[in-house]
Amino acid sequence: MHVLLVGLGNMGMKYLAKLEELQELPVLCDIDPYKNIGKHPFYCHFGEIKESVVRAIVAVNPEDHVEVAGRLLSEGVPVLLEKPPALSSKEFALIADDPNLEVSEIELYSFPVKSFPKDIRVKEIRAERLNRGRGYINPLWDLAWHDLYVLQYLFGDVEVSRVREGEIWELEGSAAGVPFTLRVAWEHRGEVRRRWTLRAEEGEVIMDFLREEITFNGHIRRRSGGDKLKEMVSDFLRGSRRRGSTLRAMRNLKILENIS
């Protein structure tokens, strides 16, 4: 029994590395025959696959996500779909209600999220995700996407009230009534940052997604081991569900549609 990996671009190769670490038997599929690394069964077309596939990870261009994932879901194959799952909420609606679909939410496996202090009364959130690299659509779809689903997961409904576009894009809004600002950038020439600073009645919380650490009132806790992408893939392969990933993805799409 095999896991199918569709798409061998940047994220696809990262997924492949984790499948190999987990000693899985992947079947690979990519329209580019030059992506054949020669170690695993490889196909350029779905119709040629001979192996029995029990789960699939889809990491192709976002414009093809719904078509590829939809074909697999129609055959009853559970799918882990890379973000963004579609280029519009209307398109995503074609597959969003399928119980076998999960959308990648890697930051929910980060140490800062898993260690977030419970029952604190947050008054303000300031977030930054400033990267050296460049993504597929724009910094909102590529980078802010992560922070928007984390805000939903930790707080609740997210509303964006203002967007400033520039070298650094800035969003202002609220998450379940808590005001936030979010700054994101591609090809950032300064310090790389993936960090939240939260002002709460109980003190200051700093969530550093790059260093995998959380600071609460000056006390620092760090991840001592583990790998968030590997953990997410492992959970998917074991059938351990992250409830609400498709709903959060749909809300993200609607937010981005409204502000883009």
C-alpha cells in the first residue's frame, strides 16, 4: 500500500523527504518527466498509476489543486492539500465539504502554537512574517495565509479592516474582537522574522515561529526536538485529523478575496 505524492516542486520535495524519513513507500507523480529521481515509482499521468494508493499529498500549482485533489477524493482517497487550496472560495467549494480532505496547516504544529498559554486575556497582537524568498501569488496568499489560520485557531473569527501594500504589506483587523496588525514581505532585505508579540493582561507573550520558541513574561521555552512538517505528515498518514482545516481555509480564501 502506497502514499501518492503529486507535485515535486519546492514543497513537494520537502514532503518527499518526510515520507522517506517515515519509511513510507511513496508513488510520485509530476507532469515534468525530469522530476523523476529514480528511487520510487514515478508517473507523469494519473491514469498510468498501477500501485494501490491509500492516501495522497497534493502539492502542485494552486491553480490545479482542486482538479487534482478532486479526482483523488472522487475515488475515496484521503488527501492532504498544500495551501492555498484554490485560487477562489467558489472553486474550493467544489471539494471543501469532502470528509477525506485536509488542508496543510503546518504552523499549528509549531512549538509556539502548541505551547500557547491558555486562558490569558490578550489585548493586542502584533505579527510579522518577513521572508527572504518569494512565493507563488503575493505575500498575503503565501505568508499571511499562515498567520490568518493561526489567528482563527487560537482566537476565532478574523476580520481585516485595512490593507497597505508596499515592500512590506500590512494588515489591520481583529480576531474575535482582539485587534491585530500583521506585516508580511517577500525578498525582505532586513532580518528574517516570523514572530508574534501579544500584549495580555497577564503580561507579554512572544511567539517565535522561526526559532520555535515562546516567551511569556521573560521566561523562554524552546522546542527540544521534533519537526513540524514531519509531525503533520505523520498525523495525516495515521488518520489523526485536524478538525476545521477546510473551514479555516475557506475563511482565509474569503478574507483574501475581499482585500486583494
